[in-house]
Amino acid sequence: MNLFPLFANLKQRAVLVIGGGEIAERKVRLVLAAGAQVTLVAPYVVDSLEALARQGRITLIRERYQALHLQGAWLIIAATDKREVNQVIAQDAQEARILVNVVDDPELSSFQVPAIVDRSPLIIAISSAGSAPMLARRVREQLETMLDHSLGAISRLAQEYRSAIRRARPELGARRRFYDWLLDGPVGAALRSHQDEQARLSLENALQEPEAPRVSQGRVILVGAGPGDPGLLTLHALRALNRADVILYDRLVSDQVMELARRDAHRIFVGKQLGEDHHQTQHRIHQLMIDYARAGQTVVRLKGGDGFIFGRGGEELEHLAEHGIAFEVVPGITAAIACAAYSGIPLTHREHAQSVQFVTAHRKSGHGIEDWNPLLDTSQTVAVYMGLQQILGFSHELVQRGRSASTPCALIENGSRPEQRTLLSTLDTIAQDAQQHQFASPCILVIGQVVTLGSTLSWYGELIDQLSPRAVIEPTLDKALAAA
């Protein structure tokens, strides 16, 4: 090891920081978070450091550095922009046998500040011994995506009950199994859901049992995968994919999203296909979730978009609740929001639309739209989730019922994916234009005056603009740069 890893208790201990700029401010805030008593030495300081001094959170000495400033310090951080000054500080600290960090100068430093993942009281520090700070930062970013913030709450609870756990489980192996249960069982699940009292109750009940409980009951995590771009996954979704034993995924979940899932997870395609009995398929999904959860597995039910926006997520959770299966929900970015944003179309705008309505024709028992009047309101945007042929029929029906034939609309194909295409047209010509340009599902239709902004705000994918006078196909920015 080039460096010995060490966690220092700085509570109520004197730390000296030399320097008055933004870098010094970051270091001051870092050691303040650890409870240190901070003295800052600098003739001039930025406003934020001045504010900390006025609040009494730090002691500010408006002087140039002198060796006498080191007296009483446990730790020193040199953050000046002059290497010759930093060299003097480092030499003085070495002679006084006080650990010193010279920012961005490992040669002068006797300790280094690591990249930190903070799940207090659980702290993870990453260091490359000064050889590759960017690599340490990249590792920190990866760990941040993997480690749920509930680990902090679990750590605090384990700390509070540590003595009780040792008394109830004096044998080391039993105690380890208990901590595994604490993380993977109902206590960890309750803390992830911010149900602190339920977590505490589960822990106390388990301590009364002669044997450590086992995680025999699995659970289902309903995860919205977004419209396709894996970058739109939430951190909670990514963590769920890495916890999954089984993944039940739909047709609209992209291959790129599936590549982020745990490698050894059992993957089952449950997407509904055209012409099949969707009722039977849904029944099979319900049964698969229950069977795997009862076998103690963590099941991720992965849906395109958001499971609660035309995704039957509510029905699936009702079925789980009826059978006593524990579940969690991770929302996803629904197609209308993502596709419109990737096409440069704001769904609401102070000058064009004060509200937005999401519409689908996929309703139970084959019923269609019952009340068309709200869809005729020109002050709102309408986002239509349907198959392509239904979308085109819907646009025709809307004109027949009174919406202006010249109303701008956008048909977005494969929204957020590399092959995205956006067609800007009007209600009376959208069907013809879609056929001419060979649009295919999956598509979403956006109707309303906000669509006109797509002509100037489009930034992603291919734009086919039938609204503007030039009516040309505009390449993506990437294609334009490549051509240049």
C-alpha cells in the first residue's frame, strides 16, 4: 500500500486550513461536516467563507501564514494557490509532526483527502494515492449509483441495537446471519420505504426469537424503465436491476436497459404480442410474480415508461396485495414526457398550453373514449398513447368532433432511442405524412400549439418538419457534425 487508509475522529478537534478561495471553502465544509473546530488563515477570503466566520462556524485569521498558526492543530490543509507557500506549510507541518494535506500536490502531502461516498455513519473512502484522482472519482460515481441512501439508516439502527444484537446472538455465525437478515429482509425494506417504526418493530420482534429469521419471503419491485434511453433510468431503478433475482420485462423495455441488469438474473419476457389473449398473458404475469416471490426471490417487474401511466401497474400491485406479497415501486419517466422533451416540445407553455392530458384507447372491456369535450380544448396539450393505427384514427376522429384540422401535432417514433424520428404535421395531414415516411410503432402523438416549438427547439434524432415552409428532413446534431 502506498497509503495507509485511516478514518480520523475530528469532533471538537482543531483543524487548520490555509487559503481563502473556493477550494479552501470546499475543504472547510468537508471538515466542518466531521465536527472539526476550524481555523482559517488567509488575508483575503471569498464571500462564502466570510459568511461562515460571521455565523461563528469558523475562526478567521486575516493574516498571511506563519508557523505559529500550527500550534494546537491536529490536522492541516494547505489550499493556497502559491506552491512556495504550500512548501513552507508542508515543511513546518513535518517538523511539528502534524499530518498535512496540500491540495492537488501529493508530493508535499503526508495525508490525502479521498473521494467519499457518504451514507453516514457508513463512509466509503476511495484513493488512488494521488496517481489518478479522476479514476478515484469515477469509482466513487459508480458506488454512488449502487449504494442506496437507506444504508445510512440501517447503519444507525444497527449501531443503536448493537449491544442487544450481541446479547441475543452471542455466537458469531448466528450474528452474521442476523445482520444478513437485517439488510435483506423486512427491516431493510421498511427503511428503504421510510417506514422507520415498522423497521424498528421488525428488528425488536426478531430479537425475541431463539433463531435468526431467514429471508424466506421474496418481494416484487415494480420498476419503470422509461422509454428506452438507459440514461433516463433513475438510481433506484438501477439499484433494483442489480438486486433482482428474476426480471419480468415488457416488449418496450430496450436492450440497452436490460444490459444494465444483474448478469445472473433470470430474465423472462412477458410482453404482450399482437393478436394474443392479453387477459391470459396478464394472468401469467401475476402468477409468475407470486410464485417467484414466494420462493424467496427478489422479482423486478420491469415496464417501459412508467408502470402507473397506462401500464397496468396498479392492477398488478392490487393482485400482489391480495396475496400478501411485499412490493416496492420505482417510478419511471413516462413516454409522453420523455418523447416530447427529446423532440424539443414542452408539454406546457405559458403562451400555448396551461395543462396536458394523457389519453389512451386501451381500456378494459373494449370501451373507447367516453367524453371527447376536454380533448377539444385548444388551451391544453393532448398526449396520445396508442398503437400507430389507433393514433391515426384518433386524429381523424378528433377533427370530426370539432378540433381544428390545422391543429399542429407531432408523431414521435422510438422516442429517446438512437433511431428516434419526429414528424411535425397537422391533424388533417398526419396520417398521410406518417404513411409517406413509413412510420411504425412504437409511436406517441402530441397535439396542440406547443408542437410548433419543435421546429426550433428540436435537438435529438431526426426531424421531419411539415409545419415550416421548407418541409425538409433535418439530420441530428451528431450527423451534422459528422458531415461537417
